[in-house]
Amino acid sequence: MPDPLELPVIGECHLDAEGLESQLRRYRALGRHVTQATRGPQRLTVAFDAAVDVDLLEETVRVERACCPFFIIEPSSDLRSLTIAVSEAGHDPALDAIAHALEAEDRRRAR
């Protein structure tokens, strides 16, 4: 998996390096609560357990919407699942980066 800070689509993101690092930390914290992740072409759908920090999820979505206009972000009404999509296949690597960031550290080590 490439470093998210080195992805070509980062040029279209409005976050600076510090902002990207902060967003990565938010995704990693949310990743501890992922119960299921489904990655398809131009789409990532993630389900969270009941212990997910809803405020953190809302902040992550707010930041993502503000910084990366190429994402189509659809949280469920109860904020227990989230779908992130892109309309152009060229933005697919950005979804891979989010999927990777959401992987809990213990799941990465188990590979």
C-alpha cells in the first residue's frame, strides 16, 4: 500500500501535510471499530460497531468533505456505516488509502 501522503490525488486535496496526518489518525482511531469493510470499484463501504465515537466519525466526514471534493460521502442515518465513493476511476487509489488507514493495527499485524 502506498503512503497516503504520496498518492497522486493528494494534489486535489486541500489539506496540508499536518492536516493529512491528523485525518490519518482519525481514520486509524475509527478503524478500531470497523466490523466490516467492502471495497468495490470506485466505492468503499464500512460498518462500525456500537462503540464507535460518533463525534469523531462526524468530524472525519466533515474534514473529508471540505478537503477532497472528489469524494461522495454518505454516512448512514445512525452513523454506524459509511460509504465513500468516487465518480472517476482515477480517484480509486484514494479509496484504497482510506481502506488501509481504517485497518486496525492488530489486523495489519495478523497478515
